[in-house]
Amino acid sequence: MAIRARAGARFKECSGEFEVQNFAVTCATTKPVSENKQDCREIVSGPILVAKQYTFGIVVAWSVKPDGTVEESKNLGVHVKRLDDNPEECSISLEMTVLNRMKNCYMFL
């Protein structure tokens, strides 16, 4: 009896956009703690990528002072987060661009 196995990867190109309007007000009024870090807050997009049973969204996170105001001396974070509750592992590779409405003010991540 022969045993067969298959390995490989699938590639799918897609694009998504997560626009945060009035970022200063959003930061001032957002309460969800990011990754159980009490000094960080986050906002999460809806699904931007769905691959079979896996769903991903974009997270924007920032640091706050003890009084809840934005810690301006800290960095802004942007990452991809699994939104599904499937216990299986899944790997993805993404290229993201952070765009600012100010001319020539953007970065690739």
C-alpha cells in the first residue's frame, strides 16, 4: 500500500482599504484595549481578506497615557489580525501601505 501526501501553497492577490476618518477624535473616544496591554488602544476593520474558513482584518493601535490621552511620543501600530475563531494555524503574507492625506507622507510596511 502506497502512502501519498501533498504539500504546497496557494497564492491569491487581493486589496482592501481601512480608512479612519478624523483620527484624532477616533483616538480620543476609542476604549478597546489592544492585545491585553492596558496602555494601548485599537480599532479593528471588518474582514478585508477571507481564505476559506480564515478571516483577517486590519488593526490600528496606539499608546495612551494613564489618563487615556494619546501618548504622542510612542509609535502608531498597524497589523493584520485573525478575526475568525478557527483553532487551526494559518500563515499569510501581506504588504500594506499607510497613507496620509498629506502629500508625500506615507510608508510601506
